[in-house]
Amino acid sequence: MVYVGTGQGAESYADRLRGFTEGVAATGVEGVHLEQADGLFGSGATVVFAEELADGAAIAEIARTRGLDVPRDLSIVALGARTRPVSTDIDFAGFRIPRREMGRRAVELLTQVLEHGGVPQELLACELVEGSTLAPVHDER
């Protein structure tokens, strides 16, 4: 498994990399962090977690030009929503982030802080999007 992205800067990037790192440690699978996709195709990885949708689209295009089929040869999970311009019609596996609910809850929590003090934090669940880019490893043995 490979995580492609900086894993730093925006809090969401750091959270995604931390989740990937904790997940591979908890399951005992091998996981590698690459800031860019340069070393991905020689790594032997069968699944890549792309920090953003645009990264996933670029990786899918590179895989296609190398004769690889997504998801038969390489599964791609896009961890973020469309934040940069990207031209793709691929239905990526990933997670839907509840952005409106986050904004609504942020206003409510800020109001509570102004009235009562404290430093509240609330985590909201992301919805799994099955998409078409995730499949079991193809074994030609």
C-alpha cells in the first residue's frame, strides 16, 4: 500500500497521512508514504491512497499509459474531494466528507465556546464511496 501526498500543510492532509500510518500499523500490512507518485510504479504496490482526487486522477492516467488497468492491476482510493481542477469521469473509491455538516457544527460549537468557554472538538464520520477503482488483487498464478 502506498500513500501519495505531502501529508502536511492543511490539517486534513496530516490527518489522512496519520490515519494511513495508523491503519497499516494496526493491520500489519506494508505501507509506504511517497510525497509524489514518482516511485509508485516500481514499488510493487497494488493499492494507492491518493491525498486528493486530482492526485488519483493523475495516477490513473499514468497507470493507463503504462498499460495497467485500474482497478485490476492497481486500485486507487481518493481520500479528498475535488479541490484542484481535474478532468476525469472516473468514479473513484474514497470517502465523502460532510462539509456542510462540518460548517454547521463549527458555528454551533463556536457559539458554545463564546457562551461557556472551553475548547470543544467533534469528529464527524465520512461516508464510504465504493466507486469503481478498488478491487481485490488480481492473481495470475
